[in-house]
Amino acid sequence: MQDENILDAAQQPGALGDMTPDDFRRYGHQMVDWMADYFAHVGEYPVLSRNTPGAIREALPAHPPVQPEPMESVFADFERVLLPGITHWNSPGFMAYFGITGSGPGVLGEMLASVLNVNAMLWRTSPAATELEQVTLDWLRQMLGLPAPLFGVINDTASSGVLYALAAAREATPHLFIRQRGMAGRHELPPLRCYTSQEAHSSVEKAAIVLGIGQEGLRKIPTDEQFRMDVAALEQAIEEDIARGVQPFAVVATVGTTSTTSIDPVPQIADLCERYGLWLHVDGSYGGMAAIDPAMRWVLAGCERADSLIVNPHKWLFTPIDCSVLYTRKAAVLKAAFSLVPEYLRNTESTGDEVPNLMDYGNALGRRFRSLKLWMIMRYFGQEGLAARIHAHHQLATHLTEWVNAAPDFEQMAPTNFSLVCLRAHPQDMDDEEELDALNERIMSEINAQGRFFLSHTKLHGQFTIRVAIGNLRTTEQDVRDLWAELQRLARP
């Protein structure tokens, strides 16, 4: 039984309603102060959590609380139990996967969105969330140099976006009627085929599974020496499938693949898609954001011809996760694939297309006010400020690439197109591939164990490759220099 003297008014026996505004204000100030201190000192935490599996579960009670507990105790357990189990994506030393940042204005926007707690499923359920999303995504379109008109919606992840895009592509394919009739038991329905490169994100394959296309319905096209989709091989695959009675319906190109940030030749792929009547979807989840920098606008060449395109502000536009943008030139097709309005959601305010109901453009009925944090970031930094930060990350990656190429015992494993550097240690007296793999895996593991940096890897041509992904607002040139020094030290015998 808790001492009632240490509980808030809302926790007293018989109390109803929420935490009082005064108590909320007191705890809110304490937590914002903690957040500011966290941002100031995030680089002092071990980037990769050192917890062992099950440690957090064992440290927490097996049964839920019956009586109220003081907020001080709750927050103390946050610091004591949960914080050691955090891998600090906000750290300047986080260079694994793709570096991300929950920026100050983005976090403040997330706080406001939580307070408002709206569900933007219909225009009427939150006019501000609906219309701000459209305005903000049009601003982003302009920053990226993409032409109008382009309809955009915010989803949780690119995985959801590619699923929705391929569902629209399937809907756009004539004479399938899959929305109405489904796919099961239809002997007249030809096998469907989607194409993507061997370097594409796994979300494309997952989308094929969910949509009933199946893994066999996704054909992975070989890549060239720079890990870009081979367009000649793509056309050959399309011709082979047509000859076998298979129905091609979509191609997924990538601007900034996960392993290497390679850029597929989108203009040439767009030519093929137009020739064969296929839906072109471009996954620019990471790489697309680079076009905010006018000097990098070229990376989206050909994307203006795509039927759909994804970019992720939560990857390289300093937006707290989650915030993934799906653009399409064919909003009516996307809506036709998903719109379903039961009687209890019918309304007169948005019967036409002038005011969209965001629930019509994907599987989710509930929609968070995600545009608020993106809007605040765009206004706080401005396009010039955002471009300068993206440019700085690209420059840091360029410097690291130069250092790697100048070092006799290291080699660059893929072109540096953005702010990712793929490298490995390769001592001059070591040519056995198994030994090289073991050496580089040991180097990466030792760096991760030290706590200041966190790196991840991939395999290129079967060779273990270390990825250094620069993308955090707090990462400086000194951080990159210190990482390079550690890589060199650990590569020595």
C-alpha cells in the first residue's frame, strides 16, 4: 500500500480523471530538463546497449501494479532499468545501418502531437492534421525539386509505403479485378511478376508476400559493378516472362540501396516501364533526401516519371521516427486500391477529391499527426539549413573515402554516393578471403564493444564489408577522424 502523502491527487483512493495540470507541468518540466541534458551528453553513453538478453524483463515485476505508484518511482525505473537497454540512435557515434536524428524541433513537434492526440482518418476528425500534411509534403516536394502535381501521404515506414504502392500497381493492371475477386482459386488469373534488383530492400519481398504475389513472383535482377540494376537484364526478364504467360505489373528501382547506397538507372528503367505498361515505384527512402541539397538534385533524375516514390524524413531529414512519405502521380489509383467507407465514417465535408480523407490511401484507419514534427523541422532549419547539414554529412563521407583510398591496408568496397562508406581492412600480406572476413568482423566487433561507436556490416561479392553511415546531426569531423584512427589501430597485427 502506497503512502497516500506521496501520491498525486489523481492517484488518491476514489479519484477519477487525469493527472492535474499542475502535476503535469511539474513532471513535464523535469522530463524536458532531462531530455535537454540527454541531448547534451548523449555521446557519453555506450552507443550499443550492453544489456544481456532478458535482463530488462527480469528487472521488472512479473505482475502489473494494482495500486498507483509515484511518478518519481516510475521515472527512476526508466533510468535504472530501461536506459541501460537503449541503443542510442541519437549518438554522434551511431554509424550503423543508416544514421538518424531526433532533432530538437522534431521532438517538440512530437510532444505537441501527443498532447493533441488526434486521429487524422477523416478530414473532419482533424482538419489541421489533414491539410498540414498536404501543405508540408508539397513543401518537401518543392525542396526535392520534383514537379507538380504529386500527391503525398505520410506512413509509419517505407515498408508500409512499398506495400501500398505495389497494391496500387496491381490495381492499375487491367482485367485483374483482384480487389473485388481476390486471387485464390482463380485459374484464369495469370501469375503476376514484380521486378527489383538484387540490392533492393527486403521490404519489397515482404510486400510481395503480403499481396499474394509470393517470393516467386518477385524477380530479382542482377546488378552491374556499381551494384545498380542491369537494365538489359531487366528487359530480358520481362520478355521471358511475357513469353511464358506471366503478367509483369511493376518494377521497383532504388535510389540509395541499403547495403551500398547504389543508384539504379531510373531514367532507363522508366523507359522500359513506359514501353511495357508497368508501374514504376522508386524507393528513395534514404538517398532521396539528399536532393534537399541542390548540388545533389541529380540523384532523383527520372523520378519525376515514376508512378510512386518513397522518401523517409526520419532517415536523413532529422525527423523523429516514424515519418515515411509516399508520393504518387496516380492518387486516384491508390485510392481505388484502398478506399472503403463504412456508414459510420460517411460525411459530407470530403465527398470529392478537394479535401482528402487520409484513411483512403492505405490500410491503416488510424493516422497520427506526423506532419506536425516535419513542419516544425522545415520551418526551424529552413531549406538552406537542411541542405547545409546534408552537404556536411556527404563531405564527411568524402573525407573518409579519401583516407581509405590513401591507406595501403584498407580498400573501398563500393562507390560513395551519399554519406555511407563501405570499406574493409586488407593488409598487404593477407589475401585469404576467410582471414579477411574474420579480421574485419573482429575489427567491427571490437569497435562496437568499446562503446563510443556502433557500426554494421554487409557482404559485397561475398566479402565481409564494414559500413560507416554518417547521418546524425551531432556527428562531427572529429568523430569521423577518431573512428578512422580506431579502424587503423585495430587493423594492425
